[in-house]
Amino acid sequence: MTLSGPLTFLLQLPLASAAGAADAFLERLPLVARDWVTSWLPEPWRWLVNSLLSIAVILSVFGLLFAYVTLAERKILGRIQNRPGPNRTPIPFTKLRFFGLAQPFADGVKSLTKEDVVPRGADHLLHFLAPVVLLAFSILTFAVIPYGRHLVPVELNAGVLYFFAAGAATELAVFMAGWASRNKYSLLAAMRALAQLISYELPLLLAWVPVVLVAGSLSTTEIVAAQAGWQFNVIPHWHVFTPWGAAGFAIFMIAALAESNRSPFDLPEAESELIAGHLTEYSGFKYALFFMAEYFGMIALSGMAITLFLGGWHAPSPYVEFIPSYVWFMGKLSALLLGFIWIRATFPRLRMDQLTRFAWKFLVPLALINLGNAAFWSLSFHWSGPFQILRWLISVLVVVGPFVLLGRKLSAGVAPRVYRYAV
Amino acid sequence: MSLDPLPLCLLFSSALFCLGLIGALARSNTILVLLGIELMLNAANLNFIAFWRYGPVTSPATGVMFVIFSIAVAAAEAAVGLALIIAVYRHQKNIRLQEANRLKG
Amino acid sequence: MSLSAQYLWVIPALPLVAAAIGALTPRSGRSLVAGAAIVALALSFFISCAALSTALANPAAHLTHNFTWFELGNDTVRLGWLLDPLTAFMCTMVTFVGTLIFIFSLGYMHEDENFKQFFCFLSLFAAAMLGLLVANSLLLLFICWELVGLASYLLIGFWFHKPSAAAAAKKAFITTRIGDLGFLLGLLWLYDSAGSLLLYDNGNGVLEATALGALGSAATVCGLSVASAIGLLLFCGAVGKSGQFPLHVWLPDAMEGPTPVSALIHAATMVAAGVFLMARVYPLLTPDALQVIAIIGAITALLGATIAVAQYDLKRILAFSTVSQLGYMMLAIGVGAPSAAIFHLLTHAFFKALLFLGAGSVIHAAHHEQDIRQLGGLSVKMKLTFATFAIGTMALVGVPLFFSGFWSKEAILHAAHATAGSHFPFYAALVGVVLTAFYNTRLIAETFFGHGRSHAAEHAHENSAVMTTPLVILAFFAIALGFLGTPVYPWLQARLSGETAVHGHSLLDGVGLLVLSSGLVALGIGAGFALYGRTLRLRTKATAPDPLAIAAPRTHAFLGDRLKFDELYAATFGVVNTFLATASDWFDRSVWGGIVHFLALLGEFSGTVNREADEQGLNAGFDATSEKLRASGQAYSRAQTGDAHGYLRFLAVGFVVLALVAILGGGA
Amino acid sequence: MLGTGLLQGLGVTAKNFVGSFHDPARLTTIEYPEVKTKLPEAYRNFPFLVTENATDPMGTLRCVACQICEKECPPQCIYIEKSKDKKPDATGKPQLFPAVFAIDTSVCMSCQICVEVCPFEAIKMDQVYEIATTDRFSALLLNREQLAKSNAYYHEIHPTEAAEVDARLAAERKAAEEKAAAAAAAKAAAAAAKASPVAKPPLTA
Amino acid sequence: MTAALVLIAVFTLATAAVALSLRNLIHSALLLIASWFGIAAFYLWAGAEFVAFAQVLVYVGAVSMVVLFAVLLTRRSRADTVIAPDSVARAISAVITGIAVFGVLGAAILNTSFARLSPAGVPPLPSGTGVSPVISAPTATVRDIGMQLMSTHAAALLIIGILLTVALLGAVVLAAQDGPESKQESP
């Protein structure tokens, strides 16, 4: 690779067309790097090393992301609560603090060196397997997300299905953890967690069905490709910018919050009330593994939300297409993770009955209606002129109407709390 | 013995079928009996896929279609079966299959 | 912006959706329902505008979209949508006036507890009316026609707790139904003779040459040609719906409904449906039929204006004026000027809606006082309402040159004058002009000038903007619309008759008639002023007698009782009907009842015989058989060990044995 | 409508987040070892002994070993041994002084009774809080030398209170001096009256 | 290629066999789930991607949960842990029956010539490329499956939908407790 590549690229920066963007140097940088690494190998072995390389890159990138998301979470929570957050951990053997950027590593070392306590009556094998299974399946889900124009680890025909099939196995791990602990509170908490996971699995699945319906494919790459293009060069054709897409995105994100046990749906492991629920009997590195798997799940679900609704790696406007696609992906991912943290900092935890009622009486009906809405949308794609406005109007009405009505039903009888005996 | 994939697949599926059968016959716990039956169903699905993959060309994806429907039916069967087990348990306080025989002639 | 006829269904569908929303929303969803109704109708208005521009681009064309509804044996029943200038103008008018009246209703019905239902019914009405307008099939038109009748029934009886309102609703429904019976008969006959009910169908529709030719060559019945008979039967429907003599009696009573309803249904749109129908099937009408229509119209015009002279209820006066104006429209159709009729229909829709909304504004302000004897002196207190009401009145009277009513009435008078048939309609129309001017002067004088003659009138005040804004908009159109069809540049008439070129002629061509009618208007106003305007100062009490009653008490009383039409009907049709009902009741009870009783006895006897035979003869054999069956069943049930494992094992072993037999026996 | 409250809540947290960057007044955290809070004046934890002079702490202790505090101390954490000899105190009067004065801070409950009962303003409450040690027994038993702190330090930590105490002490001293002077004058007058020719030198200068 | 099949088969059969012989119900259920994973792997091996993921989603995601809930909802009594005298005999007879069935089936399979069934011109299988399906093998993309579901098999799909709904309702009705305290949700 000579210097002229990047130079000419730099010259044509602002006017990079779609085809140009696909071949831009920065865009191809990861591929170039990979080919450079594998070039010394004999041809028959390259595919294996290529696969291993992608696995290694995914693990290291998302491992680091996990580490820093935990740090960011603590710092942002701190800022929201008017505290500075962790800022003291220095770089080892120095006094350089750098805002506590070494904190995740300190945490890692701490959890590695902690004593691993296993209850006497516990089922040792399952107790050990639970975090491993959870982590394994949450890493598996990373395989089908398109991280960039050329960065799809595995292109599956039924990629979305694969993603959620792998995600479904997390329930198993939760059950194993709760059961193997030989602690009735762990078991009860696992049951609650399972009830929550199963309840929210439904809206989660129903929320992406409209996308598949409109995009006409279960393949993640094709879903991303279906969202290419812009209106007036500023409004991207992302699914989130349609009425059903916006509703689907909201439902998906709410269900994702619940699926990844995040606040305000974090009562499976509500630390302040249930001593971490089904993780009660876990400590040390196993606990850290659970923690890691949950963050991986959160990151993977956000990545899937980006793929399904936020246009995947597409840039929001052709003027900024010169920024490589994987940067856009990571940017959107960070924004969503920030949203997760923000929501955690804001909302109080739901009660168990509120949680299940919210899923079954609110999200599931809305998701079903949204499915019909998407069907209407894809059937009315040829409407034009005044009918285009009518189409939007109907679609928005189908979103807003049920939302308002069901919302009224849901919040009936719930009013701001009145402290009757307080003056 | 040939090493063609089709007979191998069929042998595999019949072995799984017999395992399910043995399990269903030998165990007295109704849940395990049900799981044995699930295994037998799965063995049948294996056959569909094997014939779809290696059998004579029929209309595309018929085998896959069969399996999809079969999985759906199996899911329904499992749900109803386990609900029945719970109902039986509530009735006789255990789930041994050989004790659930009060309706005999 | 253009619109294909294929999508014409959207225009009625939108209010229908709003009606559905209204029906499905709980009572608390007031704003949602009202908002949906108004937004839906406004959207319909925009789409109607698109339809209008499409239709005007090629006014001679009848754009249709037909489809098969269902098939019955060899017959297919087909429905369709039709887009031509007539439909487009009417749709635009209905949606526009309707939207304004919906908005007005927001204010007028604000305190009503059934606010939600009101908007639901209004939307239903609008949907039915628009469906009627876009229909390309007389069958579909008839369906919507009946739906309009239903909505009208619901809305007249909206305050059903008032016995008078309930009775008025019933009366309106039944009276129009009498006309609809004729309509239905006409439809059936037409279907029988033309083989289709589609209006335009690529040359096969009933309004097109083939069918018309077939009808014209059909045999005569009782001295009437088939075409005339069908036309008159269809006219029966229009008589009922448009309140023509002799079925006009329901329309004044319909004023029991809320005022916006009166404005929308009984002035602007629904009653115009009859005129619309006649204009729509105009090609079908023979000269004989037209002659009848013209005479009926003339009688109605005269009758309505005459009765209106002696009424006291504000809305009732307006109702009779509506009857009278509808008579003018029918008259115009009868003398062969359907475009003049539609022109008058459009202008009338605007100024009559304006008048009714103005009346509504007065009534709302005066705490639901409708008696003009109780009002008075409102011109000072309600300036905006007065101004717009006066504009509406002048349009109705036909004050020369500046008001829409003048030009449309002028067109009708010209047509009536030029007709080859009888000149009775023309003279009736001229008398009607005088009377119209007279009673309108009386109305204005009594309501707005002089002293407030009751507590309510003295304490009236102007209404909120939501009610007055529609008035202003309508007043603008009550003036402006007339200039679409002046003799100098009769754009509207040309478009309606399918011409792209406009052939105007100078005003001086018919200046005699122009001057005559202006003079008649002046005469009417002068007489009204002489009789009422001058005596206003003297009358400060509501009990003061009407000047006309002083001048001619018996005539006045007779007019006040609406020429005793209701009594006449009660004494004739009512008595006959009662007798028939009593007779059939007796017939039902004794004759048919006796036969039924006898049959029942017969059945009971045979049942007893049957039972005895069954128990004694057949059952013995069956008992023995079932005993055997039970025994064998018990024997088989022993195999039912209840051991599920056993069954399964039995199955497996059976399979092995069978497979072995198959393998060994088959010789694999 | 459902959700408006949620959005308001998000708004509140976002405001806090942004505010914590540009509005230092929001951040209430003190980064402790580097930065310390200013203690309120009335803050107190363990007693110390006041000395008049920092250069000679043991020589200028106000304490006269009267043992009132030792008796009054509810947990009995004060141990005092009187000196055998006397030395002049602030007013110049010869007084006993504590040969041993020890406070067991692991027992002390910071009740301030010792301070209240001390007639000599000799024991006051301190404001130290970084006194954790690795030795549970001997390092927590503070002896006379560890307890003695100068009056200047007292002024530093409790300025108003110290000023009052000083004023009171000065007044007492002045009263004592005046009394002494008056006594001296009276004695001198008496002496003069008794033996007018011979003038004796006064006892105190 | 064949090696992969054998590996999958051995894994599936082994987990299934162990699962059915264990006394700990939870362990058997979890092992059975592993066995179901093996079956999903077989589908992947055969190129039926969609079915494989559906298998995982349905069996691992749903059926396993139902099984585990059922296990937990039916606590075993003391009597169950004792090996009943008749169970040994039943086990032996079961094994004999199973082996007999397997023998018959196996004999039938081995004695059948499948060569004439196989489509002509199947190229030799490339080896060592993991689980990628053969190029000329029948493919069933998701789109194909969707099209077929909505056209040829639309009626079956509807019936399956009704069946699932009825099964769900039936399961709830069966498992729900009678009486006023029937708050327990069916999983």
C-alpha cells in the first residue's frame, strides 16, 4: 500500500460517493491489516487464521469496551449524582492517574484474586458451568453483527434468528446459576429472572419482526443494506425514521433493557434488595464473568438494535461518509450504551407485578399492532402525492393511538404519590 | 457397511429414536418419559432433513418445511404434556407414570 | 394535483373511519372524537379539491371505476365510483360547509353530555352523504341515501328526551321512507328494463345512449311511457328527501334537532340530495316527467314561501324558506336547466348554512330562545352575527348584483321563462320572489331591530370565535360564489354541462327580467318594512300581536298552522291507515291464529302416538342390543391396564414383529 | 400521557450531569487526603492539655493535677499522678503539676465533661481526626507529652472560645495582681505605720 | 465431512443416553438440552440453517424452560429416590425392546440401496471446510422458506398457529390451580 492511496482519498474526502466510500483506504483498513497478518501463511490455512483473528479482535475490542463501559458507567453515574466517580486508580507503579483510567484493570485484578466461595451443598459442576455458558453464548451473539461495510464476522442467511437463538440460551445459564447454588433464595430469584426474561423475550422478538417484514430478509447484512440511502441527503432511510420503526425501536430498547437486566428492570439481581438474586452464591471471578456476560449481552443487543433500526454502519448523511463505517457503528453503539447508563441513573426499579404487567399488557399488544402497522407500511409503499401524507398520518395514528390508550390503561390509578401525613 | 452420508444419518436417527424409546420405556418419571418422546420426535426430524439433503430431489425445501411444522407441534406437545404432568402431580402428589392408572378398565 | 377515480372511495371513507373512532371511543374521549371528525372531513375536503381539479380538467368526461360487488347466478351486481364536475362540485361543497359546521358545533354543542355521539353521528352522516355523491351506481346511491336518512333520524332525535324531537325524528324518517318506496320501485323497474344500475359504464350505463334508447322504445304503461314512469318514481324519492310538496311536512319539524344539524343536513346538504339525484339522472327524465317536476317544484316554492310568512319560530322560518328554495331547484330541473339548479344548490348551501349557523349563534346567545317574538334588538349586541346574517338574508332574497342568491335565482327565472312547457312555474317563481323578500324582511326586523322583547334577548352577547369564524367564512362565500355563474360569464354552468368554453352574453340581453325581479324584490322588502319595520318601536312586549294578524287574522292563522297539512294528513291517510291496521289485527288473530292453533293440536296428537309406539315397540329390541354392547365393551376394557409403559412397549414390539414380517416375507 | 414523567426525569438527570462539569458548587465531594474540609469550630473529639508556652510545654502546663477530671471522667480514661514538688503557675502561685497525665483514647467517649469541670482551663477538646494507628494498646494511650498543646494551637482551633478563656484568665490574673498589689500596698502602709523609719522592701517586685 | 457427522452423532447420542439414565432430573434435562444442541449442529451440518436456529430457539429457549419449570414444580417425594423392585425388570425389558427396534431399523437401512435414491451428479464432498454445505446440495434460504410457508403451506401454517394457540390456552387451563388463589402463571 503506497502513500498515494490515502492521499488521493484525502483529496476527494467530501465528495466520496458510495462506491468510493466502499473502497476508501480507511474503510478497507481492517481488511488490509488482516491480509497483511495472514499473508505469510500458506493458502489452505488462511481461512482458519482469518477466523481466529476475527474472534481475537472481537474479544479484545469488546473486552476493552466492556472494561471501559463499566468505568464510564461509574463515572457518568457519579456525575449525574454530582460526584466525580472513580478517578484515583493510577497506572501501576506510577502516580499518574489519568482520570482513573486504570480502574477496570484494578477491578479485574481484584476479582481474580478474591476467594472463590462455593456453597457446600452446591452442584459444583453446574455452579462452575453457569457463568461459562452465559459468557459463551453472549460472545456467540457477536458473530452476526455487521460492524462495518466489510466487517461481518459470519454472514448467515438467518442471521437475526441466529442472534436471538444464541441469546435465548442465556436463560439456561440463569437457571443453572440459581439452581446450582443450593440456596432457596437464589432459586427463587432465578425463577423471577426467568419469568422476566421470558416475558420480555416476546416483545423483543415481536419488535424486530416488522423490520424483517419490510427489509424482506433475516440476514443482518441485507437488513443494513435495506437502510442505505438518504432523503434530501440529510434524512437517512433508517427504519427508526418511520412511525413503525420508531415504535419498534422503542419497544426493542425497552425489552433489551429488561433482557440485559438493566435498571429499571434490574430486579433479578437488585443488589440493594435481593443481594444480587441468583448470583448470591457467586463471588470473585465467577461473579465477574456474569458481570462481563451481562455487559456483553447489553452491547450485543445494542449492536443488533443499531443493525435493525439505526441503519447499521451507515453514515447519517453522505457528507460525513468519509468517516469509515466502523467508526459510525462504534459511535452509535456508544450513544446507545450512554442511553442505557442514563436510564439506569434516572429511573427507579419496577416492582415484579408492574414489570410483568408492563410486558404482557403494554409492550406485547403494542408490538403486535406495530407488526400490523409495518405490514400496512410495506403494502402502501406505492402511495404518492397526498396519499403519502395520508400514509404517514395513518401510520403515526396507529402508533400513537394505541400508545395513548394502552398507556392510559396502564397508568390508571397511578398518580404521583401523596404523602398524606406529611406536612 | 457403506460410508455414504444418507445411511449414516438414518442410522444416527434410528439410534436416537431407540434411545428415546428406551428412555420412555425404562423410566418411571413422567417428565423423563416425555423427554424420551421428544427425542423420538427429534429423531424423526433428523430423517426429514437427511432425506431432504440426500434424497431424490422433490419440491424445494419440503423436508425443511416438515421439520418446521414438526418443531412447532413438538413445542405444543411439550407444553401440554408438561401442563398435564403438573396437573397429575397436583392430583396424586408424585409423577410416577405407573401410578397414573386410575382410569383403567 | 389529480386524483384517479379509483381512489374516490377515500373521500367518504375518511369520515367513516372518524365515525368508527367515535363509536369505539369511550365517552370521555370527547376531544379525540371531535378532532378525528374534523380532521377527517378536512382531509376529505382536500382530496375533494384534488378531485375537483381533476374533473375540471376535462369536464365532459365521466371518470368511473367500477367493480363487482357480488355475483348472483348469472347476474353480477356491480358498484363503482364516478367523478364528473357535478360530483366534484358537490363533494367540495359538502366537505367545506361540513367542516365549517363541524367546527361551529365544537362551540355550539360544547356543554352537551352526548358530545361524542354527536360527532360520531355527524361523521356517519358526512360519510353517507359523500358516498351518495361519489356513487356510480344507483344501488350504491340508494344504500347511501338510506344511510343519510338514518343519520338524519339519529340527529333530529339527538335530544330524544324531548318528546317533540323524538316525534319529529320519527316523522322525518317515515315521511322520507314513503318517498323512498317510490325510489326503490323505480330502481327495480329500471334494473328490469335496463339490466344495470351503473350510471356510466363505457356505454352500458343507464345514463348512456344504449340504455336510454332501450327505455325510449319500451312500451307505455297506463298512458305513461316506461321512462316517464321510472323518472317519476325516482322523483318520488327526491320529493321525500328534498321536502317537496306533498311530503314537505317533515322538514320544518326536523328543526327540533340541534342547530348545526339543521344547518348541515336540513339546509345545506342532505335535502339537496334529492335535487342532486334529479340532476344526476337528468338524461333519464322525459319531458312528461320534467313537466310534473316543474309543477311540483313551483307549488313547493310558492307553498314554502307562503307558510313562512306567518311563522314565529326562527328556525322554522328558515326551514320553510329551505322548502321554498328546494322548490326553486326542482323547478329549475323541471324546466330543463339542471346546471342552474345545481348553481342555486351550491349558493343556497352556503347562504342557508350561514343563515342557520347565524340562527344558531342567536339561539345560543339568547339561551335557546327561538321565538322571534321574544327576540329583537340584537343588531347592537351581536354585530358580527348580525352582519353575516344580513348577508345571508340578502343572498336568500336575491338582492341584485352583489349577492350569490340573486345570480342563481336569476338563472332559474331565465330558464323558467324560456321553457317550452307551461308558464305556471315561472309565475309561481315570481310570486315566490316577492314572498321571500317579504318574510325575510320580517325575520330580520323582528330578530335584530327594535327593542329586546324578553329577558334573554336583552342579555344576549356575541359568541366565541369558534362559532363566529365559520360565519365570516360562509358570508364571504355567500357573496363571492354568485360570480361563478353570472350570465356574463356562466363558468359554473358551463363546467357542469361539460363544456370547456364559456359562452357569456351581455346583461342587457335579459334586462327586462332582471329589472322585473329586482322590482319584485324591492316590492317584497318594501312591503315587509312597511308592515313590520315601522311598527317595531311600538312593540316592546312579546305578547304584542303580529301586524299581519291584525290585518288579516284568519289568513294569518291558517298560514300559521301551515295550511293545515298535518291535520289533513291525519284526517285522511291516518284514518285509512288506522282502519287497515285494525282490520289486519283482527284478521291475524282470528283467521291465521285459528289455523295455527289447529295445526298445533294436530302436531301434539301425532307426537303422543309416536311416543307410545316408540316405548312399547322399538325400545325392547334396542335395550337388548345395548346390553350386549356394554358387555363386550367391558370385556375390551380389561385390556386397558392404565400402564402407559405397557402400551408403548406393545407398540414397539408390534412394530418389530410387523417389520420382521415385512422384511422376511417381502424378501428384501 | 404516559412517558412525559419519564422524559422529565431524564431531563433532571441530564441537567445534573451537565451541571456537574460547569458548576463546581454542585460537586460536594472533597478529595480527602489532598483536600480537607474546614472543620466547624465547635467540632471536638479528644481532650488535650493546654500549655502557655510552646517552647517549654512541660514547664507551662496549666494543669495543677487537681484530679477533678480524673474523678469526673465517666469511662475513667484519665490517669493522673501528682508531682512531688511545686512550681509557679500562670499567676505565679506555686502549684502542683501532673507528673503523669495519660488519657486512653480507645476508652474516651469525647463527652467533654473533663473540660467542663476543669477550674483551671487546663484541658480542652482537640480537633484531630487522623489518629488511626497500627498499635491498639500503647499507641492509643496518650501521655503528658503527647497531650500537651500550646495555647496558640488552642486559639487556632477554637478561636472564640480561646479568646473568652484568655480574657477570663487575664481578668483573673489582673484581679490577682490588683489584689496582690492592694495587699502589698496595705502591708506596706501597715509596715510604714508600724516602722516608719525603716522601710522594708516589698515581698514581691 | 463424514467425520463431522460421526462426531455430532456420537455427541448427541452420548448426551441423550446419559441424560436418560441419570437420576438427577435437572442434570438429565440439561444434558438433553446439550443433545438438542447436537441435533441443531446436525441441521447446520446438513445445510438447514433456519431449522437449526429454530431448533435452538424453540428447544433451548422454550421447551427446556418448560421442562425445568415442570421439574421444579413437581418436587419428588422420598419414595422416588428408592429404586423400585419392578423398575430393574422394566429397564431390562426396555433395553431389549429398544435394541430389537434398532436392530430391525438398522437392518432395514443397511439392506436398502440408497444409490438410486440419491440425486445424480452429486459431486464428491470437499473435505476440511467445516460445516459449509455442498454447492449443489438443495438449499433452502429463508426467503424460500418464507415463500413456501405463505403459499404452498399457508393452510398448514394457519392450522399450526391455531394449534399453538389452543395448546397454550390448554396448558394454562391444565396447569392453573383451581380456586381463588390461582395466581400461578404457567411458564
